[in-house]
Amino acid sequence: MPDSRVGIGYDSHRVSHDPDRPLIIGGVRIPSDLALVAHSDGDVVAHALTDAILGACALGDIGEMFPDTDAANKGKDSIVMLRAAIARIAGHGFAVRNVDITVITEVPKIRPYRNEMRKALSGPLNISIDDISIKGKTNEGLGWIGRGEGIACIAVATVVPIRDN
């Protein structure tokens, strides 16, 4: 079995101004008049990270596990989906070692919430916050992200075999 595997995940969602929907990024509720349009809670970080983890183990993607055609997934907490992906890879003998996440958005700024996001993700991932990198980037006003029409995320995850001691 290899010493490690790497997976990459991507997610994006349109932005709306819906006062009845919270803005959740990286498992953290961010005070904002913005919301992400999605079947679930729209957490772009959790979605991209789930795909990265599943991809590293060649175990499909978030859409296979939680199709948006299933009413049971309406408004679903994306951290619950991330935990299910972690359980799935554990069942195949893998655990997450570290993750690197980039959130691309003009607003909100990610830096003020970065450590809270790292803490929110460390439990489900079963790793230290020291093994979680989260960065915020703008699109410098370019394209749909630059116009404030959406938020995107790229996540990379390294997984390792679970070793019996």
C-alpha cells in the first residue's frame, strides 16, 4: 500500500441575498447578508474538501454520496457529509493526514474566520489544526467571483493508510 495519496476538490456556489439562509464557510457561520445557493447548506469548503478526500482514495465524490436529487439532502449540514466521507475512507483503510484549502471570494474576507474554520474542521477530520491550512484569495475583481456573484474553493487532501500498531 502506498505511503500517501493526494486528492483535489473544487466547489463553487452562486451568492444570493437571502436573510433566511446563513452563510456557512468551513463549518463556520459568518455574519453576512449573503447566502450561498445550494441544495445543502452550501459550505464550499466542506464540499471541496469532501471531494478531495474521496478523490484521494478513488471513492467517488460528494454528489454520489449525497445527490441533490434526494430530498433528504435538502439543507443538509455539510460537516455531516464530510464526516460520512471520513468514515467511508476509514472503511477502506485510510485517514486524513493534512489539508490545504483556498477560498476564492471578494467578500467576506476569510482571514478573520480562518482559525475558527480550522478548529471546526479539525474534529471531523481527526487531525490537529496545525495540519489544516486555509487561505482566502480574491479574484481581483475579475469574472463571476470578482463581480461578487459566487464563491469558490479548491482543497487538497493528503491521506495515509491506517496502520495497526
